[in-house]
Amino acid sequence: MATKLAKRGAAAPTDQADSSAHELELMDMRGQLAAIGKAQAVIEFSLDGKILNANDNFLKTLGYT
């Protein structure tokens, strides 16, 4: 991965291909997160322990609305 990061700094013919690959990887990760959110109870905390987000599955599991 370090070599890819180093290549991004310089203008190279593969920059567009690298960008397309990065976009596809990002879309894949977003899809995976969406699937996890639909199938599992998920809660997100800040570093100080405050709840930032809780999905419907989490709320229903604990009896919240």
C-alpha cells in the first residue's frame, strides 16, 4: 500500500486507473457497511463514551424506539 501512496503524489499514466480502483473499493466498503447495518445491531460511540448513532436493529433489540 505504501507504494501506491507514493505513486499518487506524482502524475503518472496510471493515476486514473488508481482512482477508479479506489472508487470501486470505496463503493464496496460502503456496501459492506450497509449490509452489516441491515443484518446486525450496531451502535457507535465517541471516544468519551457518548452514543453517536444506533441503528434500528439495536434500538429494537433493547426495546427503544
